[in-house]
Amino acid sequence: MTNIVKKASCNRPAGVIRFLCKDDACEPLPQDYSDPLTLLGDIKILDLDDAQKNELRIILNEEILESGAKEIWDNRTFRKNLILSFGKVV
């Protein structure tokens, strides 16, 4: 997760993360995540356009291979808050 903080902040030493998103911690990991965006839960608040969604799919597919789907699912709220805070898909 440190890497996505660095990407979101453009590796600046300071930044503000606003915690606007909250997800249900008891919600189970989706069994079908053929669309990796599913691993982020409800992303309507992010208001992403199609290009941003595709960019995020590429990032998530790489992370699924590296860390697994559960890692993305467990950190979905933090990632959404980073995207909202920095206005950058990570």
C-alpha cells in the first residue's frame, strides 16, 4: 500500500488524505472479479470516466498478480480515499 500512497502523492513528502469513503468490513470478498473494479466495491463516489476506469483496471490486474485479490479487497477503502484525496487513479 505504500507504493500507491507514493503514486498518489507524486512522491511528495506531505499531503492530506481525506477519509470520505467507508465500506462494510464484514462484506465478503467477491468470488467473481473478472472485472477487477469489483474488488473495490462501490466506486460511484469516485465519478471516474471510462479512461480512468480502464487505467484502474490495468493497475488492479497487475496487483492481483503480485499480491492477490484479497490484498486489494482488504485495502479498497483506503485506495478509494486516496483517489478522492489526490484526484489521481492509483
